[in-house]
Amino acid sequence: MSTSGATAPDRAPDPTADPQLGPGPGAGDCAHARSHITDSAFYGHRYSTEASHRIFCDRCRYQRWLDVEAALALSQAELGIIPAEAAAVIARTARVDLLDLAAVRAGIRSSSHSLVGFLRVFQAACEGDAGEYVHYGATTQDIQDTAQALEMRDVLDEMDVRLRGIVGALSALASEHAGTVALGRTHAQPALPMGFGIKIGSWIDELVRHLERIEAMRGRVLAAQLFGGVGTMAGFGEQALPLLASFARRLGLAEPDVGWHVSRDRVVEYVTTVAMVAGTMGRIGDEVRILSRPEFGELELGWRHGQVGSSTMPHKRNPEGCEQAVVMARLAAAQVANAFACMGGDHERDSRTLRIEWACVPDVSHYALSACEIVAHVVDGLAVRPERLRDNVRDVAEQIATEKLMLALGKHIGKQTAHEYVYELAQAARQNGDSLRAMAGKDPLGGARIGERELDAIFDPAGYLGQSAALAGRAVARARAWAPVAAGAGADVAAAGVAAGGGAAGAGAEAAGAGGASAGGASAAGAGAVSGVGGGGR
């Protein structure tokens, strides 16, 4: 059927009349207010943190919008664009507790616009004619993008604190066990001996790179938006560029060269980086989960009386926190594809990108901060069991000596020839259940003159740790040098790191910096919710 003569209906349907769009009047005793897992009163603590809720809750989001509108008005008054008296009233009224939020909700639904209902209520709350100068010359996305940049800044501040604390705790462990003989595994099979500290050093090294990424991207990603309808700033007149500078400075954000209404690489970089942090938490959590299995027993997770691993097997102590860290990593990774979908906005504005970000930015932040909090709790209660490390090395000591034996033989018969020779010897020993050391002692070894004393040294795992201790020490030293602020925060971790020979310690709130915006500045968020992570199982 032809639509050439079609016109828009006089009015859109009332969303409150459609039960599928949420609870309307008369919804009964249940308001259906907690339908997302991060908001669950029962399970939300496994998918989010107190800090992430402070940053992304509805009221705090509106407070940020008010903060942005107030900053705009004050900067405009500073440049004579609007009366100073009006700006003072706007700033004084920019408090979420002064707004009729029910009216805002109704206005959003009746207008089908994400900001106009809010602006009308805010304007009405301002005394005199000051409300006429609210949002002067700006466009909706200017306010919302700028506020989202403040949200992202608060997440990064909180994440920075968490990462520093984890790095400090891991540095202490890496220093203590830099030379503890452990079994290195490749493809889940015994490979070579190693110092256990180098495994932890790998985690530290990756975490420090995340800290570096977060620091490097702040000036690039955390930018103000104030460019008007199509990015020309025409509504601000001749003072447009000084206004942008004042506005960005007042909020502590970068001043971009041009508008970025449809250029969403900043947000994509944020989501990707935060998801990478969650990915590292998943890697650490999964490795701890595996090494704490009774078959390995090399690590032991903290436990408290009252934690339950199973509803039917009373003995169970499940690694719930480690598993949940992996869950958070996978959920965070899933948000990256959503963020990349925002790269293709049309022309000068396209709300399809923004509305995706409203979902994936909070979600990836909830999941990543939860992953950090969970792993911080896991690491805090983690114990290394050197006796099991030794036992596991001893069980495969002959297998993991083959590289050293090959290189010793190679000095006499050539490395490649030695590889083939040791291969045949090792496979025969394993196939027949014989001792490789005994076979090597009896074998002519291709004519190589390797005596019993040298063979004993070759088959001693403790003599083939390479630069394990030095490499672990490098990772710890780099962490300490990169994050010196951590030395004054988290005294327990700092003391442990010093006693063990190093460690960038601490997770004090001071490390959050000056980035906290009104509703959700970073702090050393309590780990109280984390202790409740362990409660699942079968």
C-alpha cells in the first residue's frame, strides 16, 4: 500500500497505558522497580558495587545533569551571555531534591523527549525569570554527553583506587614467592619449573598497563560537549569558544576541538578499556580457581564460617568469587560490541548511538567495578601453599627437565639432534613407566660426556628457574615506581610489600584524585558487599 500521503498521528499513544512499557498507575503492591540483575536487592551485589550504583542511579544522573546546567549558566554569566543574577539562581536551584521528579517522569513520557520534561520542571523551580536562561543555546546531547563524561570519570577514579590496591597486595605475594619453586604449565600440561612469583608478576604487569591506559586516556576521552544543534555553536554567539573553555575548565573536563555528537570513539575507548580491566580480573580469578582445586592445592582461598557451597553437599567450599569474576569479565566483554555499534552515527546527530551508550556504559562499568571488587577480596584472602607447589613439581620433575637435558646434550651433538634424541628417550620413559633420570644415566646419550653429578643438576627443578626472581622483581619495582601514591594508603598492604621486598601498595581514597563529580566521586569503596559473593553453588 502506498504511503506517499501518510501523515504523523495527532498524538503518540500514552506510554503509561501500555503495561509492557513499565508500571503505570494501579500497578498493585509490586512496583516492578528492580528488573535488571544489577538492581536486584538480592543478587545485585554480585553484578555491581556500591560505587557503581552511586554513579549511575537515576537521582545521581539527574544531579549530574543539573551540575552541567549550572556550570553552563555560571560560565555564560562570567562572559556576559546571561545575567549573573539568573546564573546564581540556576546554580542555587540545581539540586535534585528541589525538583518534582514525578513531574519529570510524566514530562518525559508525555513529550517523548529525554530532556525537555526535566528542563521544564527545572525551569519552573527557578525563581523569577531565571528559568528562561536555563539551557541557553545548548542542545540536549551537550548536557547528556558531558554528564556521561563525568560518570565515566568517576568510574575510572574508583577503578584506579581498586587497581592500586590489588597491585599492592599482589606485589607483596610476588616478592614473597619470587623464588618459590613452582610448576609452569603450557596447554594445561607440565612444562618447566618456574618461580611462583613470576606468575603473579604477569598479573601485576598487566594491571599496571591498565593503570597506564586509564591515565593516558583521561585527557582524550573525558571531554566536554557544548556545540549546539549541529555543532556550529551558533546559539552562543561570539563568545562561543571562550564559553567552551570556561565550561570545560569548570567541570574538570578536556576542551575538544570540535563537537563529537556522532563521533563516539571516546566512548568506545572507554568501554573497551574498562572491559579489558574486567578481562584481567577474570584471568586472575580463573587461574586462582584452578590452582585452588584439591588436585592442585597450590593456592587456598579465604573462607569464613557461614559461607555455603551447596544446598545438598554440606562439605562444599566453592570458589564462588573466582567464578563470578569470570562471569563479570564475559558480561563486560559483551558490551564492547554494543559500544562499537555506536561508531556509525548519521550526519550531525543520531540518538541511536546515544541510547546504546546509556545501556552499555553503565553495564560495563557495573561489571568491571564488580570484577575489581571481587578480585580484591579474593586476593586479600589468598594463601600460597609452597608445600603443594613442591609436591606438584616433584611429581613431574623428570618430565620438566627435558629442555635442560636437551640443551646440555646440544653442546655436544647439536641442539636439533639433541631435541630428537631426548624426545625419543622421554617418550619411551613415559610409555613404559620408566624413570627418565635412570634411563639417561644408562644411555650413551649420543656420545655426550655428561656425568652423574651433571645429570643430578639437570634433573633438579630448583636449578632451572632462569630469571624468575629477577623478572618478578622487575614487575614489582615497576608497579611501585608507577604508583608511588599507593605507599601512603592501605598501610597493611604497604607493610606487607616492604617486608617481602616490594610492592606498590594501598587502596586509599586519596588515590581517587579530584575527579569525583557531585553524585558519585570515587572513594575506597567498602568491600562489605563482596563478602556476600559466595553463596551460589549446586
